[in-house]
Amino acid sequence: MNESSVLLHIWEIDASEEPAAVGRLEEMFTELAKDDAFVSARVLESPDRGSVAAIVEMRTAEDRRRLEAIPEVHETLEHLHGTANIVYRLYHEVALYT
């Protein structure tokens, strides 16, 4: 499963900390979007703002591993301010509908 280009990361968060956490993710993804291997990223929040998720897709699993090895990215994913880390999973695509 380490051979995935898609990463899903979910954090539990106090609603008062959510704007700062989302802002940090937006900053990080704005920078990452400049990478040629970057495909897309999404930041999602639960309706109660008690959980935030990030879905990141790179071109290849190798690109995704390189992304995670960048110190600033690793630190953000592992220690997003005001959050408790819940889920960190890799996913591979099984179907695409457009």
C-alpha cells in the first residue's frame, strides 16, 4: 500500500483552532502546487468544524514519498497546530468517474 500517489490525512480539532489549521494547510498546498509532480489537494472540514481532512495526490507514489519527506510538509502533517492526529492513510484509485 506504500505504492500510492494519494494520501488522506484527518485531524480532530477544536473548532476555535480550525481557521488557523486550514490556513496553514492552504499555505502549504499553495507552495506544493508549484511542484511539477503535484496533481491536486483538497482540504475538507466536518460540519461541526471538529475535524479537518486533507487529500493530496501526486503523479506517482515516489513523488508522494518525496513530498512527505520535505521537513515542512512532514511537520505540518504530523503536528498541525491545534489538532490531534486521527487517520493517516494511503489510497490507490480503483475507479474514476467524470
